[in-house]
Amino acid sequence: QVQLVESGGGLVQAGGSLRLSCAASGGTFSSYAMAWFRQAPGKERGFVAAITWSSSNTYYVDSVKGRFTISRDNAKNTVYLQMNSLKPEDTAVYYCAAGPHPLALRDYGYWGQGTQVTVSS
């Protein structure tokens, strides 16, 4: 029932920045934990960042700490991922997801279509 649509991906040089957005519809956005995952070529989909319903807590995979910031605007039914100091290893398809708890990674049941992020060296 919940639909998620990502946007904001693109091609950037190493050290650059991108801001991804995920617009939600069809549910009570503020009741969901939201997260970003990514999948690089030849690798499994992995967790990137998550945020609680109230934005009181955020979580990040170690490789993006200090560079990425997840945020949400419940009034706009949108979650964001600000990505700074991008590295080539950040290249992946980024997916937005909604679930019952930010750290229950296997329970994220709603997914967007993904947006490609490519970081050139």
C-alpha cells in the first residue's frame, strides 16, 4: 500500500555531494522508520542509514558516518539522504525503504525503485 519514489541520483566527481529524496504515499508516513539501502554491482544490498519516526535517532553504516546525513520531513512525507565527500565506492543503486523499526533491517517491507548514484574518481 505504501509507495516510495526516490530521486536525486546522478553522476558526481569524488568529493562531491548529492541529496537523495524519497517521497512516500499511501500510508501514514510518520509512523514508519525510514532507511536507505544501496546495492553496488556484484554485491548484496546493504544498509546505509535509518531514521526513527520522530527523527530522534539516526543510524549509519560505518563507511558513511560523518559523510552522509539522513533526515525526514513528516509534513512532506519525504526522507532525505545528504551525501557529502562522496567516494567511488559509494557508487550504487540507492533504495528507500519503510519499516516498523529502524534496526529491524529484515523487516523493511516497502521499497522504492532505486536511484543510481555514480561517483567518478
